[in-house]
Amino acid sequence: MSSQLKEAVIRKDENAVERIASSLKKKDNWSLINIIDELLPLLLMESNLRYGSFHRVKMGLFLRSLAVEGYLSKATQWRLARLIALEAARCDWLDIRSDGTGSSKQNISSPAERMIEELDKGNSHNAFYYATAFMAEDPERLMQVLLNLGANAIPRSLGHSLSCFFPVVRDVISAGHPQCNTALLSYIMFLSRYSASKDVLDRGYGRVEGDMDYDGFLKLCASGTGIVDIHHTITFFVSTEWERSAFNIDGSVPYRLLLDWVGDKNLDKEREQRSDEAKYSGKLPDTYEEFANQFSLEALDGSTPLLYNMLEKRPGKTIDWLFRLYSSYYNHGWDPHYYTSLYSATNLYMGDKVRDIVACRMALEQALKYFAGGIT
């Protein structure tokens, strides 16, 4: 893709962004993946943090993942590219990047401990220096330590210290992406907000004693529709993805921290019953236009059975249409949680970690009602 779109974003020229995005409709030499990759340096270093954390890069990487997996048609990719570019043009960022790995060439003893020491002091520059040495020595362990540090801060960060940076670790740092070092710097800068402790290297994290009740725990996370409630579900989803990640050698994930955070939350029995009894016997839509006409945000309780049926019978097409439908409501007050909660819920629905379809339906209803409450 031509860098014209990125230049328009940097200038904060929304009219130019609209014009360039519109011209992409007639071209084939672009993809949502390339556009997100090109905007990554800005998304990684967002500085105004309207929602208190790095939500736009998380949203962008989640959508990028859908494109990589082949879920998104060109029509949907175009709508998402326009949305991401306009969102990027409306935010501020720090013009900071890291293209080198100077410390990786030096013999530094105990880089993990020294990185944590500097993080505990809030010295992000020094911590990054040791993190690059840690990366050269043992990249998989570095990623586990960083995510464990993020998990430690879940109660203080509403889960963002883990959920906002897991996709960065998965899709940028572990993948050796060209923006790998900038992504590492961004995470280090974020973690320096919170105290770090050396016992993260030794503490018995991992699963809770006995088997983790994924089904029952998702039902708790998917109860309620407020901002804290959707973060329960997003952070749980991210934890299940972390558990299965290629760089997670032993499958260790600190679920105990997540269980303690959610605590004694009450189960939404009405949502559970509604999800259990949902049935749809009508004709499934054959086109996006038919789907958009049948699905109503204003009457979600009547529309969700259709969506459940579609996801169970035509998951690929349903994902494409649902993410396109969301984009049709785009406005200047866009909340990135709309997409991150939807991505989390649909992935849990189609995955194999949670076996109880009722729990998955509850998570999807939660995401949909959060979106409807913000848009309608």
C-alpha cells in the first residue's frame, strides 16, 4: 500500500484519510494486514490514551488476526481499514521507536533480574536495555516474564496490563515483526507504571489447584454488561490464548490471579437461562444485506438466536458480516472495546477451550449488549 494513507494520518488530515481510503475501493494492491502494519509505530506509541491504556493497538491487532486467518472479505477489510486510519488520525502519539538491539551484543549477567529491578524503580529506559539482552538470551522466557508482570497488575489496570499487550507479544514480538523492538519498548514503558517484583521469576503461578473450570468461570465473566464485566471476559479470553501460545513452553498461566480478581461475582441467571433456551428455526440470511436487515441492535434478545445459529452453521461468513455491521455504526465517539469484546467472545465461541455453548452465548450477548448500549 502507498504510504499516502499513513502520511495523512500523521498530518491528522481526516479529509485526506477519507479520500485515500475511498480510493482503495478500486484497487487490489492493499490489504488490512499491510495497513495495520504500516500504522503500528503510531498505534504502539499512542500517548493520549483516551481509554486509559493501549486499546487501539489491541483492536488493530485483533482485526489483523482475523484478516490473517481469512475471515474478512475485501468489503469488510475496507471498512475496518477506514475505521482504524480515522481512529489513528484522531489520537496523539510519541515519536519514539527502537530499531536496534545494542545491548543484545553485550554479555550482561542476570538480565531478567536487572530488568525487573529497573521496572520496579520506574526506569523504563534502563529496563528496556536489559530487556533487549534478555531477548537475545532467552526470548520465550522473556515473553512469559513480561506477561506475568502484566498479570500481576491486573487488579490495578482493569486487566489492561495483560490484555492490551498479549496481542503485541503474540503478533509482533514473538513473530519477529519489523516493529518488534518498538513493541517491546512500548510494553516496558507501560509496565514501568507498576511495581515489579523478582518473585515473578520464582512464584508458583500456573493453573489453580485441580482443573480450571473454564465453562463455569466464563459464565461468571460473561455476567453483567458494564465496563468491568466485559474486561473480565476479555482478560479471560486472552489468558486462554496465552495458555496455548507457541512461546508458552509449559502452558503456565496465572489463572489464580484472574480468579481472585473476578472474586465472588454473581452469576447472571437470566442471561444463562436466555442463552440456554435460545432457538432459531427461520431461514438463515444468504447475503450481508439480508443479515443486516434481520439483525437488530434495538431488539437484541430477539436477534441473538439468529446469530447463535449462524455462528454454529456458518462461522466464517458470520464473523465477516458481524464485524462489517459494527463498522456501519462508526462515529467519532468510537470505543475500541466494541471490537475487542466482540473478538474475544466470538473466538471463545468458535474455540475449544470452553465446551459449554451456553457460556459462549452469554459472552457474545454481553459483548453485543455493551455495543448496543453505547451506540443506540
